[in-house]
Amino acid sequence: MSMKVIVDLQACQGYACCMMEAPAVFDLDESAGKAIVLEETPSDELRTQVEAAARVCPARAITVENG
């Protein structure tokens, strides 16, 4: 099952917890202090990491949509 990763940049506070959980999918834009999505539609092998990143985000800024 495919998934799509979305970061709400209004909500993101730049904690970088997502980057620690799923470094292949998330990075931090140092100038903006916000998360960026490196892989908007990651493979299913990364699902566990992406879902963990969404769970641990203190700002609840990450949404994982199943397609």
C-alpha cells in the first residue's frame, strides 16, 4: 500500500524528531527552521519509520496518508 507524507509547515516547530526517526524521508531546512520531506511517497519498507516520526512529532505536524 502506498503512502504520502505531508508536513504542515504552519505547525512545524523544527524539533527534528522526524529526522531522527526517518532520516531517509525527512530533513531540516536550517534557514527556515522547518522540516522538509525528502521523499513524499516513500517505499513501504520505510512505513514503520515514517509512522514513528508522525507519532513522536511534538507539534503533530506530520500526516501520513494511505493511498
